[in-house]
Amino acid sequence: MASAGWRTTDRIDVLICNDDMVGHFAMDRIEVDRETDKALIDYVNTKCFGG
């Protein structure tokens, strides 16, 4: 199922956090050329509950 106007054939850059130990999963679209180290750290700290 496509969301936010994306087609299933579109390629997009995403961040993925998959913590199999506690069952949390997160996936968010990003713009690679605008991503900072701090943004990645914040993503991990808020979405990846296991750290």
C-alpha cells in the first residue's frame, strides 16, 4: 500500500530501526543530502528503544 503520494515503484531513502529483542520497528523517509549526524543520533534515541 502506497502512502503520502508515493508509488510502489518509487525508490526513497529511509532510516530503519529493527530491534528484534523487544519487538520495536520504525521506518522513516529521509533526505540523505540534508541528514546530519545529530539527526541520526536523535532518530536512534527516540525510535530505537534498545539504543
